[in-house]
Amino acid sequence: MEQKNVLIAVVAMGALIPMAGVVMMVALLGADDGDGAVDAAPAPQPPSAEPMEFEEPMELSLPEVDVPETLTVEGPLDPEHVARGFHRHRRELLMCWEQHSGEPGVSGTLGWTISPEGRVTEVTVDGWDSAELAGCLSERVHRWVFHSPEDGEVQVTRQVEFPLE
């Protein structure tokens, strides 16, 4: 008699690893020993349900960002928060500069309005030598989202010189 190996895939939603959302895939191998029945390997056991031990929770802190003198914030939003948002998106602005200019010392002014919902609703670009660079910068800034100001809109202006640090 010829012996055949059979592969059976089973998706088991047994014990999930906490916070990983893992679905276990289990492959069972069996063999037909000639009696017409597939003899499957024993099913694997789920991981033990012993409680996990965690270290003390870490205190989260935001990186310190200096508020540059070239940043003006008018309205109910902390200038440090706006500076942090600018800092977080500076790579997007650098990409525009690299794509449309790349010349050191290129500078201009960016202005934007932050709505009560935290979205940038209006962008102004002044003093840029390249219309393509100004358009790219405007498009990028328009996508930014900040914390919602508590009372009304916020007007921001920032003098920018490339390359950014």
C-alpha cells in the first residue's frame, strides 16, 4: 500500500497574544495508513493564560522645541505647540525645497490659519523666488492638523530659510 501525506490547514482563534491581534495558523500533518482514515497529529495547545507582568508605565513627554523668533502665533494656541507641529512637518517642506530649488539661502514667509477644529484652512506664501516651490509649500502646509484651539481661529506666520535645521 502506498502511504500519502495530507496537509490540513486550520485557522484557530484560540488564545490571542495580548495587544498583538495574532491569529494562529496551525498545520496538522497526517498520513493515510491504508485504512481510508487520515490519522492527524494531535492539536497544539494554546499558550498558557498566565498574566503578563509589565514594568512601571513610562511617563510620556514631548520633545522640547524652541519657539523661533520668526514664528508669530495670534490666537488661543500655545506657540510651542505650533512650533512642534512645524518641526514635525519640516521634512515635507525640505522635500519641496529639494524638488523645486535646492539653493541654500532660499527664503520666504509662510502664513496659515488654524480653524477651531485644528485644520489649516488658509495658507499664504510670500517672498519665494519660485512659484513651484511656493505652490508645493502651500499644498503641504494646507494638509497639517493641529490641536483644536479653545476659542476661535489662530493666525500663524513663520519666516523660513532653507535648508531647515
